[in-house]
Amino acid sequence: MKYIQVLLINLMVVISASGQRILNFDDAMQIARENSPDIQQARLSLQRSQELLNAQEAGLKSQFSLSVEPIYYARSRSYLQFLGSFNDSEEKRSGGTFSVVQPVLWTDGTLSLRNNFEWRDTRSEFGGDSRNKIFSNNLILAFDQPLFTYNRLRLALENVKTDLDYAYLNYVIQELQLEQRVAQLFYRVYQNKLARQVTNEDLANTEQSYEIIKNKVNAGLAAQEELYQAELNLITSRSAVQNSEVTLQNSLDQLKQIIGMDIYEDISVVAGIEQTKVQIEMDRIIKLGLANRLELRQRQLDIRNSKASLIQAEATNEFKGNLSLSYGFIGNDEQFNQVLDKPDENQTVSISFDIPIYDWGEQASREKAARASVRNSEINLEQEKINIVINLRQTYRSLQNQVLQIDLARQNVKIAQQTYDINLERYENGDLTSMDLNLFQNQLSEKKNSLIDAQINYKLLLLDLKVQTLWDFENDQPVDTELLKKRVEE
């Protein structure tokens, strides 16, 4: 009779769930990845860093440009002091400049090719009313090279690459942390769902015992107060069912909020918490954590950024120079087709130096500050390693303890079930009061809930270990962080 009532209750739950959206953990995570604000921000930051790197790399390629001056006209009157008279002049011109600029990443220099073509029509009263029309073409190949300083092009590229690496690591960490938060809420919902089933079973047991005592009272085989106690137990059991339903619905709302679902959508969750024991060794998880932990790579990137800042600080008020070389041809003629017939050569060589005299200690102070930042980043890396080892050791101990708790909880459920069945038979024979039976029934419900809690805690500890080591111990395989990156690119 009892098992039939439990079956009917579960059947009613299934019928009431028709039209519900049933979610497993993977479904919940997929929704969270698409709708979580934290993931969206991390994804946008990663996309921004990628585009900045694309722009930086594009800036290292040859840059083609064309500037055009279709028409220029000027008329002026100026006083020529050495002649003691005024001069009226008029100028018309039209032309353009085509240039190719190629940064040289290896040396931080710049190689450029420029060609300027112009047509000029000038008139001046100086020396008589003279007028000159001419075509001009000027072609120059130039190279500029900084001397005695650091490679700014390479450092800028390295900084952008570091920013991209940092954004990628931050995205992966955010997704793993999101998985942890969703798992905690998801399994809490599932835990509340199973707790509701336990209260439903408890209600079925209470209704069965109530029917037994009711029949005995009607037959004059039991006192009336036994029926009153059975009614009180029944009301208490129904209240527990209602409380468990409220708790379940509240946790469902919290789950829908964190994964970004419509809170009015009717959902339910399914999960498998029956877990075989996973063999894990402490030395292995510590080795995996120190090898794979993304926070360590972030601290290493912090050190790289600090060293880049040190290079810039050391260049404050630095002694530096610049080498400029150019070679070109210029041609002028009144006829367009004869501009390049007799070109003249133009050559330039120049070396310049910037020599600081006294900077009042600015460079030394900036360098000391940058070195302090480097050392601070190195200390953060060492502390991060220690924290990782401590957390992994704590998680390992908790996991081993949870295995024992599951075994104990299973044994307790088995004993509590046997105890309840024996005392139910005593109750049916009139050797036990309904109050005493209710105690054994509550004990059974408590042990069932304890087993559920232990199994879910074990599941969450395995997930925590997965996040801390980037290794899936349930399937004994590494977490594919490249797959997370592909989700952004898609």
C-alpha cells in the first residue's frame, strides 16, 4: 500500500511537470554562457584585445597613402626692402604626393618612399613682369633609425599580445567560475527537489499509519488519543511537503536568475548524483594545479608588464640618437613628357643626438619605482603558488572525507529503513504509539536527506577540483580551454 501511494505521488509530480522545460546541468551551463553578464563582459574584453592586436599588426605592414591638392591659388603683395619697392606675385599650383611607409620591426626604424608631382604657374613683378610655368617630380627614398634606445615598435607589440593573453585567461577563468556558481545553485535545486520527494514519501507513510490507527480506533482496538496524535502527525507531514515546495520554487528562481532565464518560465532539473569513487592522489592534483592554473599565468603576465614598464622607466631622459638617410631624384621641365629626362640627384645624411644634462633624479626615481613593481609582481606569483597548494590540499582532504560521509550516510539510510519497517509492524500490532512511530519516520527522512547532501557535496568538490586543476577527474581528461576560446570566435 505504501509503495503504491509513493508511486501515485511521483506520478502526480510527473503529470504536473508536463509542459515544463527540463534542464540538466549542461543545458543550464549553455544558457548561462549565452546570457551571463560576467561572461558577456569577459567576451567583449577578449574581442577588444584581439582587435587591438590585429590593428597593431596591421600597423607594421606597408602603409600606402595619397594626398592630393587639386588647386591652389595665392595672390600677394609684399615689400622688398632691398629694392625699396613693392612686388605683386601670383601663384597657381596643383599636385599630389604618393607615399609608402614601412616600419621595420627588427630595428624600430622606418623605411619610406615618397613621390611628389606638381604643376606650378607663377607670376612676379620682380625683375620685370615674369611668368613661369613648370612641371616638377620629386622621388625620395628615406630611412630613419633611432639609436641607443629600446625598440618601441617591438615593445608596443609585446604589450598588446600580453593584453590579449590576459583577456583570454580572464575569459576562461570567468567561465570556470560561472560553472562553479551555476553548479552550486543547480545542485541546490536538485537537492530541494529530492527533499520534496522525501517529504512526499514521508507523507505517504504518515497517511498509511493514519489509516491503520483510524481503523483500530473505529474497531475499538486503540484509544481515541492515538487517532488525535496520528492526525497531528498527518498535518505536520503535509506542512513539511508545502514547506519543501516553497523552498524548491525559491531556489528555482535563483537558478533562473543566475543563468539568465525568464523567471516566469516553468522549469525542472534532472541530474545524476550516484557517483562512483574517483581515485585521486594529492601529489598529482598539486602537480596539475601548478602546471595548469591560469592564475599563475596571469601573475607571469603581470611580471612581463612590470618589466616592460621598467624598460620605459630606464629610457626617461635617456641619451639617444637618430640616423636619417635619403636619396632621390628631382626633375623639372615646362613640358610634362620631359620632366624625367634630366633629373637631379638629392642626397641627405644626418645623425642627431639628444643629450640629457641633468634631470634632478627623475630617471633614477622612476627606475626604482618600476623595479619595486617588478619585485611586487614576483612576490604575488610566489604567494599565488602557495595559495594554490593550500587550497588543493584542503579540497583533497574534504573530498576524501566526503567519501566516508557517503558510505556512512548509505549505511544510516539502510539501518533507518529497516528500523522504520520493524517499528511499523509493531505499530500495526499495537505495540507502538503513533508518536513513537513518527520519530522513526522523521529519522528515516533525515538520513535520506543526509545521503543526498553528501552525494551532492561530493559532486561539487569534484567540480571545484576541476576548476582548480583544469583537469576533469571524472573522465580523467584535461579541460579543453581552446574550446572555450572557439566559443568567443564563433
